[in-house]
Amino acid sequence: MKKQFKYAIGEILIVIVGISIAFSINKYAEIQKNNALKKQYLENIKSDIEIDKQHLQNNYDAIETKITTLNEVIPLLNTDTSVSGKSIFKIFKVFSLTEFYPKDITYQTMINSGDFKLIDDFGLKTAIEEHYSNYKSILKDYERQEIIHKDYLGKYMIYDMDFDAMRKGASGLKDEKLFKNILQSMSGSLLIKKSATERGIKSCDSLLNILNKV
């Protein structure tokens, strides 16, 4: 009877040890899988931010060029100086919108899937959250110029611009004062956009610096 009892105990211990080993192996495999997934996520985020930074840098250069052009033309408007159609055509380059579409697919995927919890470094997690939160204010500042284009510039181009007169060398502006006011508003919105772009570049640099140390 004692032998049978010892045998049964031995069998139970073997099963328990086996289960413990299997659990440990599965746990280790899960940890390795999560670490690999976290590494891939962080590499993708780094790549996304590098692309965003380049996009923002291109935007910064384009915005500076537009501000320079506006500063050259605005002083000529609504004055005794005759504005030529050539000068007005020059200002058309400013009318294209400089847009920014953040590459946040990786970040959004981590949030929506719950995988953001894989980042157990509180400082890194906070830095990533702050960076993508910064994009919200940047995009809001970018929207200012879109509003001016939609509500003011577009209507002026349709109702107050004489393109036939412009082709003949005249300014083609029916209301030069209004046009100047619109351009001054655009200049102000571009300065805000320039500042927002600078913030975006700095935010990218800051997070990239942290990610490069991970």
C-alpha cells in the first residue's frame, strides 16, 4: 500500500513538474514573441517619424519661400505703385496649400489593438504619446490657412479677379485693398504654420533621440 501511495505521489509530482516546465516554456515563448513585436513596432514608429520629419522640413522650406514672396508683393498693393499682372502671377505660387499628413498608422494600430501596453518603459511611452498629441495642435494651426483659402481667397479669385486684364499686363484686381487684406491674413497664417512646423520638427528630433537609445 505504501509503495502504491509513493508511486501515486511520484506520478503526481511528475505531472506537476511537467506542467510547470510547459508553462515556463510557453511563458518564455510569449515573452520572446512580445519583445519581438515591441521591437518591430518601435522600428516602424521610428521610420514613420523620420518620414514625418522630412515632410515637415520640406514644408518649412516651402513656407519660408511663400512668406518671402508675400513680403515682396504686399507692400506694392493698394498704393500709388502700379502692380503688374506679372507680379500677381508670381503670387499665385503662394496659393497652393502646404499640407501635412502624419504617418501615425503604427501608433494608431498599437492603440486600437491594445499592443501599446507592450512598451513597459514609462518614459518612452509618455514621449510617444506626447509626440502624437503634438500633431493635433500642429494640424489645427495648419487648418488656419485652409480656412482663409476656402472662405476668402477662393471667392475673391472667382468674383474679384479679371484674368483677361491680367493677361494683358494689368493687375486684374477689382478690389486691391481687399486682396491685400487677404494676403496679409495669409502671411499671418503662414507664420503660425511655420511656427507649428518648427514645433513638429523639434518633437520628431526629441522622440528620435529617445528611440535611438532604446
